[in-house]
Amino acid sequence: MYADLAAEKPIAAERGGEKIVVEVKSFVGKSLMYDFHGALGQYIVYRNLIQLTEPEYSI
């Protein structure tokens, strides 16, 4: 398993020698809480995968 950082075109940049990734989420579904839980779950999975596979990125 790996984090595909190019899947949804996240914003990638470098700051002070650190690589950073920013992904913008919108909450436009019928349920704000459902969208939030989905985004939070995705963040947790991505964070763990990035720490394992891409340690040069800041979390």
C-alpha cells in the first residue's frame, strides 16, 4: 500500500528545506458530519502512509 500523492493534484511546495503537501477539501455533501468524518479518516490514513513511505514530507 502507498500514498498516491498525485491522485487528486494536491498542492506541493518546499519551505525551509522541508517538502509539504496541502490538499483542499470541500464539505458540499448532504451531511456536513459525514463529509467531515470521511475527510478525517482520509487524513489519518494518508498521514500514516506518508510517514511510512515518504518521510521527507511534513505531516
